[in-house]
Amino acid sequence: MKGWPEWLFAGLLKLYPSEFQQEYADEMVQVFREQHRELSRQGRGALLVRWWMSTAFDLGVTAVKEQMQMLLQDVRYGLRMLAGSPGFTVVAVLTLALAIGANTAIFSVVSAVLLRSLPYAEPERLVQVWETAPRHDLKVGSISVPNYLDWREQNRVFDRIALYGQTAFSLSSNGQTERLVGSIVSANFFETFGTSPLLGRGFRSQEEKSADSRVAVISYGLWQRRFEGSPAVLGRTVTLDSRPYTIIGVMPPGFQFPQGDRDIWVPFAFDSEHFQKRGSHSHQAVARLKPGMSLVQATEQMDTVARALARQYPDTNTGRGVALVPLYEELVGDIRPALLVLTGAVAAVLLIACANVANLLLARAVARRKEFALRVALGASRARIVRQLLTESALLSLFGGACGLALAYFGVRLLVAFSPAALPRAQGIAVDGPVLAFTVAVAFATAFLFGLAPALQATHVDCNEALKDGSRTATGGRARHRLRNLLVVAEVALALMLLVGAGLLGQSLWRLQSVDPGLNPKNVLTAGIYLPVVKYREERQIVDFFDRLLARIRALPGVSSASGIFTLPLSGSCSDGTFIIEGRPPVGPGQEPSAGYLIVGPDYLQTMGIPLLRGRAFDERDRATSRKVALINETMAQKFWPGEDPVGRRISIDTPRPAPESWIEIVGIAKDARTLALNKPVRPEMYFPYSQLAWPFLTLVIRTETGDPAALGKALREQVKAIDADQALGEVQTMEAVIAESIEQQRFNALLLVLFAAVALVLTGVGIYGVMAYSVTQRTHEIGIRLALGAERGSIVRLVVGQGMAPAAAGVAIGLVAAAALGQLLASLLFGVSAIDPPTFIGVAAVLLGVAFLACFLPARRATRVDPMVALRYE
């Protein structure tokens, strides 16, 4: 009777290959039994324990060596088999490389944008803080400086709450002026993120109390680009907007906040002027929650603070609340649906590729039936054959993964180059360690996915039948036939889903591009310019600068008109505010109507090609000392003066109690122009002349008569320098480029999905063709008999095509149902097209059935060319 030592020893022997066990296990157990009995008889417990440990160690090491030797043997055999079928190997590897490469490239984007944690200390505690105004349908909005200071003082939920605002600086050095993208931040800004400067220090609290602090922290990129990475940059004085600033710190590489590449940060100066602007909402805030504080608890407590401020400042804070959004959601929440859709699309491409390779393996397994039957006859177990076939599948997948990785390397570079500018964290997209691990995992998972079913099917072999020399028995049987058809059904269904998704997004993009923006962007050049308030303190200085600049630009050859605006339509920025209509019943604080604010120069409507429907446009009569005037758009006229003529009516933006001199006369109505986005409805908007509402930041708009307006860029910069050498233009681009940039995210999504759908369509067509071509080859004898008995060639075509179209039609039916569900997931990404758009669904189904028909017809036509006499001899 066996004791536990012998059972344990026999169990350890299970680690060895089955062939090894069959040959040596009984002998090894016998030797073990005798040695154990001898040591037990000697009664030396310590010696017995050491012997046991030594035996177990030797068994483990030897088992691993045997398994590795067996694996190497399988690998060598698999390589010989793959080398013996170069056509099959190349097709399978290329198919897998395409699919794995696409998955790797998309995963590199998902990994960098969605999966990687934010590069700040304890990022889960960081939240974006917004003001809300439900009365004006404002769920998240900018905050005012006084409200921020009260929040900072009264809240009990944040460790820190920091204020920031985006701005631009002109860096003057050695006669050259460079425009820097920067931020004005509260002193605790860097501490809120838990990030210390790489060199030097951050800001101190006393530096936000005085406008004379004039210290700056620069980014790693600016440090490298402008100061050659010299540590001596600390303490160096630079000229920003004509004022000296001392560099006190350099941030580490990778620190960027807010979004986009920041060059420089300077401290806010909270002077008394800010406390008078509680109704001016133009900044943002980010905060770090206290440890253990949940988002719900923090929101509830901040609502209490907001209600207290509303009671204390009813004119400006009535109806205003606070919204907290996790910083991760704030940064990537908008892009997540699109990336998940693209991830699903490439996963579908991978599944289609697996189905294709599985079909190839099934066909190859039929051709190798005699080999398997011989191995079984010689004693090979089914598990041994399955392992050999899975090893070959793994080799195919690894070769495909290696080629796919090379494709992904270039694919990632293309993705980054063509990705929209608004794609967050794009600088981190790369084929790095996690992406490599993902590729390896996908390669092995793919090998298992496409290799297991064919391997299991291949081992169902009847030795007697298989060893007979006759091809009629080598058709693979009904089980393989059903499996091949199921794979075709799956391929078609997945391809149809992708094609429908691509069709819906493509239609959305086409409709989006067809939207009339309400302006004429052709031959219009834009360029931003920001005048520093420290140099242009007086409104008359600002007005004079822009008057002189526009006069010089209008005098340039080829320029037909020029103006400026804050904020440029479709640029992603906007501003709005409340107003009061003269003669209307008074409303309570916070109940005033709101509309978009647009500050423009004279000739703006003419330059942008926006028709004036009634009244007049702004002209030289509209100066700071003259009667205040405004234009409104068509939507505002219809919403607030339905059935009336608003021209000549007066409004005031000095709410809730306007001063007598604050009334503004409406002098004209402009046709609607889309300013927020092409896929958003036009909102009510008011135009004010910059001569009466001076603003230091304007985007110049210049219309040229002919030619490329971008050619004016150099001349524009010269005109700015001629007036003030310390000022620099921002990005110069055409209005057509601005509009194109506003929909580049939608274009990027549609382009990638169309690309993946096209790959899926090709793979599906090739897959169906391969199955039908193989089927026709295997049925050559049958077809020969049919032809010899008088069957017409048309009936042969109908037979073959009918058998091929049956699984394709089933796949289309299943795919239509799945595509309807996919359409609901895509609904948030669609514009102007239904998630279940009948033309798209019908058109895609027709295209796919057409491809399937062609893939079936070509082998069927070849079958009709079979010579009956040759076919009858075909065995």
C-alpha cells in the first residue's frame, strides 16, 4: 500500500512531460520507495529530511529542464513546419501584424491619456473648482477673484485651493521679442499640486500681495530652449512685458498645468481693484481635498459657503453655486468615449484577424491529417498534438507581434502628428514599457484565441480513415465545416459593426463640415495680440494702439479690410454676461438674461463676411466719448424682441442696477454666426466696439483680396513692432485653419474608425474568399461528378455562392442588431445623424453582402472551369 511520501513523489513526477512519465515514472517510483524505506529503517530523521529536500529540488529542476527541452523541440519542429509553408506563414503573420500593430498603437494612446495617473502627488485628491449658474444653464464656469478669496478663507474641505488665469507675455532679450504662453497663479499653486521646482523655489505668500514682486518660475522647456539649461538662470532678470522679472525657479520636465505647453508662471497680485470685481468671472481654480474628504462631502460644504456668499452679495452671487470635478475627469473626461470607441474598433479588427488565421489553420490541419494520424498511431497523446499546434500558433503570433510592434512604432508617430491639439497628455504617447507588455500579452492571447479551436479540431482524427490515400475523406468533416462557417459569421458581424460605426461618424463629420458658420472664412488671416496691462493701463492707450495698428494693416498691399475681436469665433474661447433691457419689468438679482459678449473693431462684420440685417455697423462715430452702442445677433433679436424691432432700443450690462450713463443703444442686427462650435446652436450675442469697451486682448482678423493670406504674417509682425517693439504676435493662422481645428477631434475619430473599418472589410473579404476557395478545392471531385452527370455551370455557381452567402447573410443579420447597440454608444459623438440611420445600415449591409458575393463568386467561377475527366481522377 502506498504511503504519503510515495504519493507526494508521484505527484511531483506529474511536472514532467507525459512522454518522460510514461517511460521512467514507474522505475523512479520504485527507486524512491527503496531509498525511503532504507532511510526510514535507519531512523535518522535529520538525514531523511535532507534527503527529501534534495529529492524535491532535483525533481523540480529536472522537470523544468525536461519541459524546456520539450518546448525547444516543439519550437524547432514548429519553425520547420512554418518554413515549409511560406505562403501560409506570410499571410498569417501579416494579418496578425496588422491587427496587433493597430491595437498596440491605439493602446499607446489609451495608456498615456487614460490609464496613466496624473503626474502630481496624490492626484486622486485634486479637483477642479467651478462656479455654477443653473439659471443661465451654466454647469461649469469661471470664477471671480473675490469669490476665490472667500472660498480660500471659509472652506473646511481643502488643504489648498489655488487660483490661476491664462495669459501671454512678451519676453524681450537682445533686441528680439518672443511671445510666451504663461499663467498668473496664486502663491500656493505649486504646493497644491505637491510639485516642487527642479531648481530654486516656488512662490511665497507675500509675493501675491504686491504687484511689485516681479518674480517668475519658468518651465523646463523654456529653461532648455532659451537659457540652455544653465543653473545660473536662478536670479537672472528678464524683461516681460517691458518690466523686469527675476527667475526664482525652474519646474521639472513634464509639469504642465493648465493644459498646453506653459512657458512661465508669475504670482497673482491681489490688489484692492480685484475686490471690486466680484461679478467678473474670468479665472479658474484647482484644489486639493483634505485626506479622507469625499467629493460629495466637499461639494455639500462648498454649497453651504456659496449660499452664505449669495446672502452676503446678492447682486453678484444670487443663483451661483460651486461644482467640484475630479481633476482626472476634467482633463480626460471628454476624450474618453472616443478613445474607448477606437479601442473597441481595433479589438474588433483583431478578432477578425484571429478568425481569418483560425480558418487558415483549420484548412492546414486538414492537409496535415495524415501526419497527426501517424503521430497518434505511434503513441502521441491528444494533449501532445494540441501543445505542438499551440506552439506553432504562438510562433505565428510572436512573429506577427514583432512585425506589429514595428508598425506600431511608426503608427504612434503618425497618431501623434495627426492628433488634435486638444488631445490631453499627448506628449506622453510612446511605445514604452507598459505598451511593450501589452503587445506581448496580446500576442499570446491572440495565439490562444485563434489556435485553440483549430488545434482541438485537428486532434479529432480517425487513424484508419486518415491514413487511407484518398482526398475525398479529407474534407475535414461537418464539425470543421460548422466551425469555419461560425468564424465567417463572426467576421461579417464584426465588420458590419465597424462599417456602420465608421459610416455614422463619417456622416457626422460630413454634416459638420457642411454647417454654415455664418461667416466667410476665405482669405481671412487671424493673429492674437495681448497688451500688458502694466504698460497699457489706460483704456485710451489700448484703443489708440489698436487704432494705429489696424490703420497700418489696412494700408498693406492686398488687404481689403481689417479688424479685431475678443473672442475669435470657433477658437474654443468664449465670454458672456448678463444685461438688462430698458423698459422691461425689473428682475431679481441673478435672474437677469445673459448673452455672449463680443468686443470688436470697426469693419468687423465686413471683414468676417457676416451680413448686417438691419441698422448700421460700427464706424468712426463710435468713440469712448460718444453715445454707447451695440450690435446684436439675429438669435438675440428673436429671443428678446419677438415681433419687435430692437434697433433703437437700449440695454445695460451694468447689472442689476444700471447707472444712468450705462445704457447702450442697439444700432444694428447681424446675421447669426457660430462662435462656440459648429455642432452647438447659436446663442444670443452682443457686439461692443473696443473703442467704448476697451480690452487688452484682441485677435486681429484681416481679409485679403486674393492669394494666400498667410503670406501676410511677416508684414503683420513688422507693423506691430513699428508701433511697440516690446509686443509680439501670437499664433498666426487662417480662419479656415481655425474652423478646421475646431472639428479636428471629430475628424481624427472618423478617420481612424474609417481606416479600421476598411481593414476589417478587406480582412473579411479575404477570409470569405479563403474559405470558399478551400471549399471548392476540396470539392473538386464532387463538382466533377456533377458536371459529368450534366449539371449546368450556372447551377454549380449558384450552389457554391449559395453555400458561401448563407453564413455571410447570418453575419449581416447579427451585425445589424449589434450595430444598433453600437449606434447608441456612439450617440454622444454624432451630429446631424441618427444612431440608427437607415441609409447607413442598409448601405453598409449592401456593401458587405456585395463583398461577400464577390468573394464567393470568384471561387465558384473557377469551379465551373473544372474538367470533369480531370476531376474524376482527382484523389
